[in-house]
Amino acid sequence: MVFVLGARGAVNIGVKTKIMEGKGSLRFSVNDVFYGNINTGTINNLKLTDANWVNKPDTRYAALTFTYSFGNAFKPKNQYDATGADSEKNRVKD
């Protein structure tokens, strides 16, 4: 093996609440709370050398999200309100 990777991990948390009589929601989330998603390792197979590396990416962030549901405002209306049985009833009357 040339590279041996070290352990890494992340803890993410989030909360969500409904607002505006259930039509909206607020979410707050935080990623990598303890900053444990750091890449570390050892480079092997180099003669007379001891090589380690550390990469600290920017993995911590917080996000606040607002979502609003418009409901059925954009739902297309049915063209025909009558069922097939209603159509047959009207045809038979004539």
C-alpha cells in the first residue's frame, strides 16, 4: 500500500418547524459540528522517509431554509366534472 488513510467522521444536526398554519416550514441544520471530517494519512513505500499528510477541507456550515407550499393553486382543473355514467344518463334521456 502506498497511502494509509486515517479515521474521519462527521456529526450533523438539524431541526424543522412548521409555520404559517402549516403552509410554511423553517429548517436549521449544521454540518460537521465537531469538525471531524479531516483527511489524514501516511504515505508508505518511500525509502528512508516518514511522510504524513493532513487535509482540512471547509466542511462545517450552517443553513437556514424557508419553504412555502402554495397548495393546489397550480393544480390544473379537470376539464369534465361529469362521470361516464352521467354522460350515459343524459344520452338515454334524449
